[in-house]
Amino acid sequence: MKEINHFINGEMFVSQGKAQSVFNPATGEVNATLHFADEATIELAIKAATAALPAWSATPPVRRARVLFKYKTLLEKNLDELASLITAEHGKTLTDARGSVQRGIEVVELACGVPYLLRGSYAENAATDVDCYSMRQPLGICVGITPFNFPAMIPLWMFPMAVACGNTFILKPSEKDPSCPLRLAELALEAGLPAGVLNVLQGDKTTVEKLITHPKVAAVSFVGSTPVAENIYQTATHHGKRVQAFGGAKNHCIIMPDADIDQAVAALLGAAYGSAGERCMAISAVVAVGNVADAFVAKLAPRVRALKIGPGTAADTEMGPLISKEHLQRVKSYVDLGVKEGADLVVDGRDFQLKDYQHGNFMGGCLFDKVTPTMRIYREEIFGPVLVVLRAPDFATALQLVNEHEYGNGTAIFTRDGGIARTFASQVKVGMVGINVPIPVPVAYQPFGGWKRSLFGDIHLHGDEGMRFYTKVKTVTQRWFENPVGTEFTLPTN
Ligand code: NAD
């Protein structure tokens, strides 16, 4: 049986104590035994990250960037292996897994430009013979806690920028699919990242609690569900850390009566059911405006019934299994709840069985129509292949629905009307907006992050924001005494 351990100071570290199985969600088989970090192991990682910090933070940014250049090429070279590790433990299709690694590599590319991002600013002669300049310096040890649904992409949205900025890093990946993040760390060492700059600790809640309260940790980046995000934000800020904690979502897509329905149906099929709906940017609620709902549901339903469901390794699979048996039951129980709440279950995927994979966590796509805003299947994040359709009489009502929802991660509108699209982009209370784009995950050089209860803290990931999160600003005002000045008792002005 494969054993999964920790990566500390450039080496695999084997710990004793608590362990749990890592499963293949398509077959239900145990893939590996995962060992959790105990207190001594956590201390070892902190020690390694502390020891590596002075030399790494003093390394010129351009040399740090060169390591990242090499890392980018290594990630590309090993893309197939990384994707296979993801599919084996997460279940998503190999093509989707490859795409997610690629979206992670884009942030490595961004981090290669760190000398430019860190260049600061200089104001000559800010006052007579006085210059003023600002610079960005690393924070120290940064911690990243990541969810199961993007085991490569989300860690890659964090640590490359953090280390490029001169910090050291401890990653605590999801205990459900830890193999790919571990491989990411090995490749970083191979690329030339000094030992101790990037460490990986395996574990769960207990490991996280120790890390986010540890006096040597300067900053915490978290991505996961909202209750955990909120708790991590409160606890870690209480302990003096800089924190960004990204939470859950209920992403709405408004379909206007003038939209190209075929285009919207095609886009939403992938956006709602791709990766079995286990994406924080998945569309999980459609708001159909005016009379568009009947045509939309009539066209979408047969496509949902016809989804090709299978193991992520099969070339023609469109939708793989859910992450775990518990999660499968949770998602199915939401479908039961929707029926009880009185929504119209147009496509019922609860009884789906995949031949030869009876122990896999498969279910079919589900589609609810005539859902109302008070129903729990609308209010809560289901995080599975379940799309709910609400009907709104006009754009203003649809916009209000989106704005009143507690989550504000992503949203989209399908329309041919530029004026409506512009009003939507301007007035919607959501962090990432798509116009005829169903999953508006921004490119690496633009910021990623939600609003409302989808993000605790206010600095987003990647774009300039990542660099801002992982550095603190220092501003220097300097004068050289060629023209001597006397004592000043008043606040200097220009
Ligand atoms: P999760 O909250 O269960 O776990 C996330 C991480 O936190 C894991 O590493 C886990 O070990 C740790 N953890 C779990 N419970 C904890 C606790 N009580 N205290 C401290 N740490 C704890 O999330 P998940 O199931 O792995 O991921 C799915 C969730 O992540 C969904 O809600 C999804 O919307 C969200 N997500 C959000 C974004 C975003 O950008 N906003 C991106 C991806 C996923």
C-alpha cells in the first residue's frame, strides 16, 4: 500500500500516529494511507521554514524568478503525471485535471515577473533634497490550506507567488487528494527551490488549528467551505495573522429572453455538471427571465440525461464521480430535500448506476425547475451535479435575487443586450462576473476572489493582489546633509 507523508526541508518525512485512507472515487478502492502531522512534525516544518527564510528572502527577486521559470518548465514536462494523480484521487476527467494544472501554471508564469511586481516606487525631491521611496518585503512564513476540488491549481495559486516574494511556505492540502500537492513540492525542489522554502504537511482540522495559531506563522491563505473559512479568518486574525479565507458559493447565471438559448444550454451544461459540480465557480442556480424558462429547461433536460458519466480516466467521460461516499449521500439528500420542498425535479440522477463501478461515487445529473428563493436547495451550497432553475419576471428581480444571496463568488449573464450586460456588471454584488461566459475564473494576471460570504478578508488571489497579500510595504524618506537643516518643531511640509 502506498504511504503518503510530509515534505519537510526538502525531504519526505515519515510521521507516526493518526492515519487515514485515501480513496479512488471511481472504484471505491483504497489508493494509499495518509499520515497526519502530529505536533512534533508541525514544529519540524516550522523550524525548516524559519531556517530557510533569511537566505531566501535575501535572494534577489530575479534569482527567485529564475527558479520559478525552471519550475514552470518542469510542471509542463510532468503535466500528464500530475493530471493522473489528480484523477486517481479526485475523480475528475484527465482533460479537466490537465486544464486545472495549466491554470495553476499560469500563476507560476505570473510569479516569474516578480522583479517587476516588487519594484516599488520612487519619488525624487518629494521635499527639498528629500526623496521618498516604497518597497515590498516578504512577510515570513506563510501557510496555505487548500480544498479537495483543485489539488494542484489552488496550491499553485498560492505558494509560487508567496515564495517569489521571498517568503517561505507550509502547504496543508486536502486530506482527500494529497498526492498531487506533494509532487508539486518535489518538483519545486528539483527546479532549485532551496530546501525548507516550501514544505507540505498532511493533516486535518487539528493540523490546521496548530498552524493558524502558531506564533511563527505570519499569514494564512485558506480556500474551502464557508463555515471553515469564517472560523479560520476569525481565529487566525485573532492571533495576529494576515488572512485571506475563500469560502463556498452559489453561482447564479441569469438568462435573458434575448439570449442565444442553444449557446446558453451548451455553456451551462459544462458549467453546472463539469467536474460533477464540485467547482467553487460552477453555476448552480439559473435565473430564467421572462418566458425563457420553458425553452431553456426543455433544451437542457435531455442533455443532462445524456451526460456521459464514467471514470475520469475514460476518454469519452464528461462527468466523473463525486469525491466521497459521504459527499455523494449529502448531495443526494439535497435532491430528496428539493422534492420535499416542492421543486419540480425534471431530471433525477439519484439512482444512476455505472456498470462495473458499483463501488464508485457516481450519480447522474439532476435538474430542478420552479425553485423558489426560500428553498434550501437554492439557499445552500450543494457542491454536486444539481442545477436549480428559478423564474423571474424581469431583469431587476433577477439581479435582486443574485444580490440578496449570501454568497458572491461568481456569476454570469447570457444576453445580446450590451446595456443590460453593462448594468449587470456594474450593479451585481459578486466578485467575478461573466458576460456570455459561464465560469468567469479570471486569468492569472487579474484578481480572483468573491464577495460577501465567499471571501473573508479583502485581498484576492493572483493578479497584483497575490503579490500584495504576500508582502508588506515599507516607505523610506531620506535626506543627505549637503544642505544642513536646523531643528524642526513643526511637522515638515513641502
Ligand atoms: P473544507 O472546508 O472541508 O476543507 C478545506 C480545507 O480545510 C482542507 O484542507 C481541510 O483539511 C481543512 N479543514 C476542514 N475542516 C476544517 C476545520 N473544521 N477546521 C480547520 N480546517 C479544516 O472544503 P472542501 O470540502 O475540501 O472543499 C469544498 C469547498 O471549498 C466548497 O465549499 C467550495 O465552494 C469551496 N471552494 C471555494 C473556492 C473559492 O475560491 N472560493 C475554491 C475552491 C473550493
